[in-house]
Amino acid sequence: MAQVSFDTLVAGALAGKLISFPTDTVPALASLPEQAALIFQAKQRTQDKPLILMAASAEELWPFVQGNTQEYQIWQEVADEYWPGALTLVLPASARVPIAMNPIDPTTIGIRVPDCAIAQKILAQTGPLATTSANLSGQPPLQTMAEITAQFPEVLALASTEYESKIPGNGIPSTVAKWTGMNWQILRQGGVKLN
């Protein structure tokens, strides 16, 4: 499919189609959480590599995780400091997370709020989306919508005319930090250094 307008992209996502849009890191491949299997299929990705749930605000993500009052307080403090931004938090998943997001280990979910105006605008319309980098599994992330539409002809990609004034992503994937129950374990070091 060709590159599409903002409204067509949002409508496509809500209809259960795969979409792609810029973020503050690398362009995302995204779908409704319950349609996450489409992402694994398109990327030829093994199911032991879970997807990230991305939303326009932390408030939209908290229902997808579960913890005690003290944990929520710690997570909220980290979110307040680093979100929106290039930090993915891997937390215990609540029953709201579809198994398709993390088929091998449905007990955890990675969540993130991107620091990118166009991504936030899309997510504000769609609600939280299952996301990952737009590329075939094991290959470097694609950097432009033109590359994405060439590699994934079935994906609705946001037309570059919709965000030319916005700053594109920096090309560095997000830092991934997993909550161990007591502290953070860095699974992937990206652009953000967690204190």
C-alpha cells in the first residue's frame, strides 16, 4: 500500500490493519494489541521476542500492568522522569494484555510513551498499540516511510507530507529496563541512561 494521510492511518489501525509511523527512536510497525500476531507475521519474527505497548500517556498504560502500591509509585516516578522518551519499561502484565503481545512469556509487557508529536497524535486517536521497529526480524530498523512501504507493501505508512515539520527519530532504539521486583535490569541499552 502507498503512504496515507493521518486520518486514513488512524482508521486503518482501528480497523485492525498494520500501520507504520515515525517515533522519537526508529519508525514503528504497529497494530491494535489483539492484532499483534500480524506484526510477528509481517516481520517474520520469532515469538520469543515480545512487542512493546505504546501509548500517548502513562495513564493509558498503567491498566496493562500489575504491581503493589509501592511498585506503582516507583514506576510512576521513573515515568515522570523519562516519559515521554526512549525508555521501555518491562513490567508484570495484567489480564488486559492480549497473549498475542508476548506469546512465550505473557506474564510481562514492555510499555513506552514516545517523545514524538506525530506519534503521540496518532496514539491519542487509536489508544495503546502493539509496536516494534519497522524491519524484517534481525535486520537494521528501516529509517524512512519509503523504505517501509517497499519492504512491507501491506502496511499503511504515514505519508511524509504529514510530518515534515516534525523532528524525525534519532535512529537509536529505546533503552529497555525490566523490573525485577526490587530494581531495574537493563535488557537493552539505548539512548536513555536509567539512574
